[in-house]
Amino acid sequence: MEDEPTLIVERAAGELDRFPRQAVAEFRPAFEALSAVLDDGQLDQWAQTGVAIAGQSVRSWEAVVQYFVASPKVARLMPFSYMVKWSECGASLCQESSALAQSYFQASPAAMARLRSRHIETWADLGLGLYRGTWKSSTLASRFFAASPALLSSLTLPELKQFVAFLGAVSHRSYDLAAECLA
């Protein structure tokens, strides 16, 4: 009889097979790395979250690739309960825009190294607050996530909130100018 981790991998990889190969290709090494720090139940929850994110929309597989790449790094920075919150925030962002979720997951390891775990949801909400359903607002919010590690190295969370409010106000006039503020 096969052991539990092998069953988890086979089930999740089988479900991910309907997406481009890169999803499974990134899943396997992430699973291997996480096997050293998570128990079987946690691994299964993590894998199923990835499958759920991948299935949200036509392009959400791109976000799940970044979820798989970031997960081993994020797992070293926080307890599993906060990793679940991190995953949930990414899944919520993916429901709005797979590009947002992709940027969020990609920036997460460096941002989480500078952000307290309890502020994950606040950080995700700040990025989501810049998104208004347009490609320009998606680009701005994605740039915010990408710039977050650098911003968090010099701003406190309250200062970051003020900066995002400023970006939001500027973006009402010009998304390009707001994006320049992040450069």
C-alpha cells in the first residue's frame, strides 16, 4: 500500500494535469520541500488549495505556479495557520484577477520577511484596494505587490496604508503617474 504523501502527490498532480505542464512541474518540487516542514494533513490542504486556485479561471494556473514557487519560502517564515491565511488571501485576489494573485504570490517571500504574519490580510487588501477592474488598475496593483518588499523596508504598516491611499488618489487622475510613484 502506498504512503499518504505519495497519494497526496498523485491525486493533486492528476488534478493539475488539465492545466499547462508548468503547474505540475512547479508543484512537485514545492511538495518535496514542504514535506520536510508540514504534516500529511497540512500538505494535503496546501495541495488542494493549489488545485482550487488553478481552477478559478482560464489564467489562474499562472497564479498557482507562483503559489507553488513561493510556498516553501513562505512556510519557513510563518506558522501553518498563517500560511493558510496567506493562501486564502491569494485565492481571493485570484477571484478578482489572476494577475493580481500572481504578483501577490511572487512578492510574498520577500514581503513576508518584512511583514508580521498577522498583517498578511491587510497587505493583500491594500493591493486589492488599488484594483478597480481595469487593466491599468491591475497593473498598478501588481506593481504595488512587486514594490512591497522595498516599501516595507522603509515604511511602517500605517505609513504603507497612507502611501496606498495617496496612490489611490493619484490614480483617479492618472494611473501612469501613480505607477511612477512606485518606481
